[in-house]
Amino acid sequence: MEIVVSNKSSKPLYEQIASQIKAAIISGELKAGDSIPSVRSLARSLHISILTVQKAYAVLQEDGFIETTAGKGCYVSAQNQDFYLEEQQKRIEERFGEAIEIARASGIALDKLIDLLTLMYQEEE
């Protein structure tokens, strides 16, 4: 997993780190029990402060994405399935919101939108 941060982004560095690690966990790139880089090694590789990485990891731990074991490091939590599904549902809702805005602006009726969703969903099976 590669983490990239930018000083030009409007998001603080710690949020950039946390969101990239969350995305890797949600996508399945990182699985329960996988180790993530130590605070020091990640700070060194990104050329940023250790405190910034610590803050990102604190956010991830608070949200239940990682667990920290003193002397052993940080690992992806064996998160419960309900939490994972809730995160996925939030992502879907965001995308549905965008699609609904486009449909309304274009005058596409709800039944047409439902037909399109049904067709696309069944296509992927």
C-alpha cells in the first residue's frame, strides 16, 4: 500500500493519511490482522512529523479501523461485518446522491432510474 500526501491539498496531512488507509481497508487491499507501517517509518518515508502520523493513527483507532499493540505495532482491526457494511452503505449513498442530482437535473423519471439501476446490477452477476 502506497500513501501519498500533498501540502497543496485543502485536507490536513493526518486526514489524507487516515482516509487512504481507511480506503485500503474498505476496499480489501488491507485485511484484518495486516500490519501497517510504524508511526516512525511512515513519518520518515513521507518526510513529515511523527506527531502528524500519530494523529492519523489515533483517528483510525478511534474509528475502529486499526489496533495498536505496545511494542508490536499497528494492525488492521478484525472489524465486525456490520461496521464494514455500514461504511460501504455510506459510500453507496453518496454515489446515489450524485446520480439522483444528475437524474433530476436531466428530467429523468424515478422509474427510469430504477430500471437503469436494476439493469446495471443484474449485468454484473
